[in-house]
Amino acid sequence: MKKFRGKKRYFRNIREEVNNCDLKLDRDSWFDFWHTHLDFFGVGENSLKIRREHIKAHIALYHRRLKQLESFEKPYQTWICIHEHDLGLDAVYVHAPNPYDSYFPHKVEELERNCRLPHTFKDLIDLLNLTFLMINQSADMKGTF
């Protein structure tokens, strides 16, 4: 495993991406499972500390999206998807009625509601304001909130 050089710059760039990532909202806006990956290349796979920083950034982006969507006059859904094994698939999603007939609202039947948050992430996720659910699928999404 190569040493990860330039961590400060890397996470500064992620913070900038979160702070500058704006939704272009107008009356014709729509979302078809629109999402943003902050660790597309799976950099966090080699270190729990780096993984945690990415999850913090996804949570910050989620809250930024919620703030931006306050003025959106159509119904929408937004969530964070955290994958147990494929970190490059972690993302913040926004979904709304759209011209492609993607079903809205999005429903997942396999949600496990009485699941435990992994111990390593308990201090990152505010369970008073976020709900942690798991999807029971083989290699697909493993954690979402």
C-alpha cells in the first residue's frame, strides 16, 4: 500500500466541492436519482480515518442539499447512501418527479429498520436528526441514512 500523500490538499478540495456544489433550481427543475460521489475512486478503502472524513463530507453535503432544496416547490427525496464494501459508490442522492417516469417516491422494500449503526461511525451520525437503515441485498447498497 502506497502512502497517501497530499491529504490536507485532498480534503481541502473535498470541502471546497461540498461548499461550492450548488443545485440550479428553477420551476422546471427535476431530479432522476441525481447524485454526487465524494470518494469516487475509493480512497477511503485503505484507512478508517480517511473513510470517516469522507462520511463527514457526505453528511455536510447532504445538509447543504437540504438547505438548497428549501426553496424547491416540488416534492423531492434526498438521502445519503453509504456502501459497506464499495466506498466509491457512496453518494448523496436527490430524487423528484421527472420526465423520464422514474417512479416517485422511491421505495425500497428490503429496508431493515431495527439495525445497529456500525460502532466506528456512531459519533458521526446524529440519530436524532437522521435515520439509519440497512438494505438487505447481497452485494448492493448495505447502509443508507
